[in-house]
Amino acid sequence: MKDIYGREIEYLRLSVTQSCNLKCIYCMPDNDGAENIKCGRMLSAEEMGIVIKALAGLGIKKVRITGGEPLLREDIYTILRNISNIPGIADISMTTNGMCLEKAARKLKKSGLMRLNISIDSLKKERFAYLTGGGNIEKVLRGIKASLEEGLNPVRLNTVLIKGVNDDEVDDFIALTENLPLDVRFIELMPIGRFGEDNTDKIVYNDSIIERRPWLVPCAVEDIGQPARYYRISGFKGRVGFISPMSHKFCRNCNRIRLTCDGKIRPCLGSNGEISILDVLRERPNNLVDTLKKAIFEKPRGHNFENNFNSIRSMNMIGG
């Protein structure tokens, strides 16, 4: 289905939980990792399947599971199996912090997961623990290894760079692509949550990284709706990607909407507009498709990051 600006909306980001086992400084530094959702106000695995089936009928082809940390949801494998059985869904992926991944990778693959994004903002033990509020980098590295072994390809590592904090590790991350078939992706810090809003001076613009590394060779663009732009280094197995929402607004080709675990459709990450579908789903199910159509059609033209944007939700409440 196309929105009012003619963009074909094919991609859903589904947040299955707001809870997390880490407290990354730019995501949710001021709470204990578990948001309060009133009893009964979280979508069940069955309800998620119903909504995605309806969205598939409207043209959604790709689903990314996000959180919080999706592997904390006890019925995550049921959610994956339900989605994998929906006609029209051709791609199922997940974003995870990797802490529980080593033991989960095989079952995720068997449940229908196809590929993985893993958030990892440092390769240094103490720095990783600081950035994540106590995370264990060794666990994450073992999770990456297990994911590659299970064929959850491509395995993509997402790194949010913060000036003066972890931007000295750029080449360490790039080096991972020499011998491993990984996509390492650098993401510009966005003004979502207190840290991002208060530290716009700490944004590391991706153009500056690329300019200083002329050996990075651009890859052909395979999907104009994909926000990452990829580069290769001759002889390396993996790729290096750059996601640049602050310096290169890619809204005109955006093909995604988001569904939060408490039943809100959020058509744009950088806009506070939300459409609640939970009560529609439970009380007026015959109106669900029309509500979803309206949410898609009225997707904003673009984000508001450059306009002193303040998000009403932190990243763990929206989904990555």
C-alpha cells in the first residue's frame, strides 16, 4: 500500500517488549529497564499475528522484531512461528543486544528467523559495560559467533558512535569485516531520549568517517528503502554500512512503519504521531484494516530531528 506521498510501505518494525536486560546510555538510562504497561494492555502473540496478517494484506512483506530486548519475551518463538506462517511475509529479522543470543540462535533459526541485527557499541570490555549499564561483551561476541554458525545471515552489527566516547573504535569495528561475513554499520546519534537530546554536539557524522578512509569502496544500492549505504574493502569478507539520519535525511524513500508492544502504530520514528489499534483489535476487529490503512496513508513526509524534536517515548518504548 502507498502512503499519501506515494511511498510503497512494505516494512514493519514490531516491538514485542519494552523491557531490557541492559540500560544503554542513549536508550533508557533513567529507568530500571521495565516500563509500566497496564495489565492487559500488551499485545499477545496471537494478536500480533492477527495485526501482521492484516498488514500483509496491505502490502507489508518484511518484519523486524525489536524491543527492548525481544529475547526477554517468553513467547518469542511462538511470535516468530506465527509470523513465518503468514502468506506474503518474505523476510523476518530481529534486533537484539546479543546477551541471550548464544543459547537462543539455533531455536530462533528453527522458529523462522532469517537474519539478525546485533547492537554493539564497543569492543572494549569496560567501555561496553559502561555504555550498556553492565553488559558483558564476551557474551555478545559468543552470540555473534553462534548466529553466524546457524546461518542467520546477514549478521549486522549496529554501532551508535558518540564523539569522545567510542569513536576511536571505528577501525576496530571495520577490521571485523576482514575475516567474517559481517555487516558493520555505524549509526548517527539521534535526539531520542534525554541523552540524545542533550548531546547533539556528540554526533559523529558518517561523512567524516568515509572521507578519512578512501579505501572504502561504495557498493551498488540494492534497495532504495534501505537506510544504510554500504562500502567494501578489497579482499574483506564483510561490508561497512552507514546509517545517517542526521546528515542525510532518507525519508523520501522510507518504506516502514512501527508497531509497539502496547498496540500503537507509529508511522515515523522522528514524529510523535501514534495511532492506537489495541481497542480496535479487541472491540471492533472489523475496523482493524481500515484503521491500519489510515495509519499507513497518513505517514508523515519526514522526521523532525532537525527541529528540536523531543520524543514522547524512549527508544526501548518505540523499538529500534
